[in-house]
Amino acid sequence: MAYKIIGSQCTNCSGCEAECPNLAISERGGTFVIDPALCTECIGHFDTPQCVAICPVDNTCVIDTSVPRYHES
């Protein structure tokens, strides 16, 4: 599963964009979004997803259950 950003909670601080090791986060329409095709949940990079770790608002970066879980090749 990839992560997603709850747009209504996003403060647009942009901290997550710079921390993502996969360049999966970008600004669109005034809020930040995560491209599920690029999100690896930081597996192989960090123990904790960096969007979750850096976000100043709890439960803004959450697992997107509509996307299959990422599996390292």
C-alpha cells in the first residue's frame, strides 16, 4: 500500500516533499499529493515512512488501502 495525504489536513508546509526518497510527493492544486506508483512506503530506505515522520499534523499521511502493498524486488 502506498501512503496518501489527507488534503483537508495538509498545511502545505512542503516538508514531506523534500524528505521523500522516491520523489513521490508533489504539490498539486494547492496541496501535496503522493503518487502511489512511486511510493514504496520508504521500504529499503527508512524504518519509518518519512512523510509520516516529518508531517506536523498527526494522521495526515496515512496508508492508502485502495492501492496494493509495495513489495521490494
